[in-house]
Amino acid sequence: MAQAEILAGALASQHFAEWADLMVGKWTLTGTSGEQGTITISRIPGSTALDTVNDMNTGGGTLAGRAVTVADPTTGMIKQTEAYDDGSTEVTYITKVSSGRWAWRQTRTFSDGSQETSISSFNFGNGGTNAFHNVSSRLLAGKVLPDKGHVLTRIG
């Protein structure tokens, strides 16, 4: 294994451990587009992955999803893979920017094969009891979509 791969794997593991410490628990979500829901995140035995359960009211119906989050030694980032009950899937790469600040790059594939891509910032505040998720640069099949945001509040 090349030294760059070893370093990328070590960085991914370090960032994953920090991300897990920040995120494990139960959160409420309120979105600027009317979304509301709960997110429950737990460690999978062995602490090498996170299991996330999302239950959302999107304003036009409900959406449930389940994600697995792991350190990705190939990219040196955190990788989250999620599947939703509407047949859509998401792959998200997460990286640490600075203390309490994270960046995301996400691709969502819908059941018809169309894709939405976006980048996000994820900032923790209020001693880690709140997280602010700002989604920008959204494209769906080449069409620009409006930015959106979410506030997560820890409830457990």
C-alpha cells in the first residue's frame, strides 16, 4: 500500500471518529423548504460504522431513509450511503474543514435514474446541541435548484 493511501486511511478514520462523536444521538430536523423530521444515529457494533434512520415529512408526504456511514480510506473522507423508501439513493462524501465545520459533496439518484448533485456546509453550534446544514450548488439533471437549509437540534 502506498504511503498516500495509508495517510488517507488514517485521516478518514480520525475524521470518522470525530464525526461519530458529534452525530450519535437523536435529532429533530427543520428545513427551509418545510421539511420536518427526526434523525436517529447510532454506532454499529465495533464502532467502524454509523447507522442512521431518517423519518421526514417533506411537506408533500413522508420519506423514510436508512444510511450507513464509514471512513473511506480510498478518498480520505467519510462516506455515507443512504436508501429511501421512494427508491432514491444518496452517496455523500464528508470532510472536515475546521473545528465544528464540515463540508459535503452529495449525489442523489432518483428511481427514474435522474440525479441531483449538491455541496453543503455543516456547522455545529450551541455546544454541539445544534447543527446548521446549508445545501447549495444544487443541480437536478442540469437544472439549477434553489439553495436550502436545515437546522438540527439534539433531543437525545
